[in-house]
Amino acid sequence: MYELLILGTLMSRNMTGYKLRQVVESSLVPRREISNGVMYPLLAKLEDHGYIEFLADETDPRNKKVAQITPAG
């Protein structure tokens, strides 16, 4: 279920893992918290399957990685 929410959210715009977690949490009813221990393995799984990819945000001095949906996703 979380995989579909993540992919659906990334269809509108690219996001960091932190921001993505906030958006997905707010869309769940009743509201649920998603821990980093759940979110980041899900993102890694989606990346391994080729559904998302991570790009470096060059405008950020900390070089955050931003998730982007791929055509396969």
C-alpha cells in the first residue's frame, strides 16, 4: 500500500525522503506515523525495481537526494 502512495505522490513532483514521508503520513486516514525504518527500505526497494531514482539536488548546499519517478514507475 505504501508503495502506491509513494509513487502517486512522486507523480506530482520530486521530493526528498523526509518530505515524502510527511506527505504520505498526512494522506493516511486515520493518521499514522511512518518511521524512517519503514520509509527508507521502501524507497530502496522501489529504486531497486527501477520505479524511482534519486538525483542530487545541486541547489542545496547539503546535496540532498531527491526521489523522482521513472517511466517504469
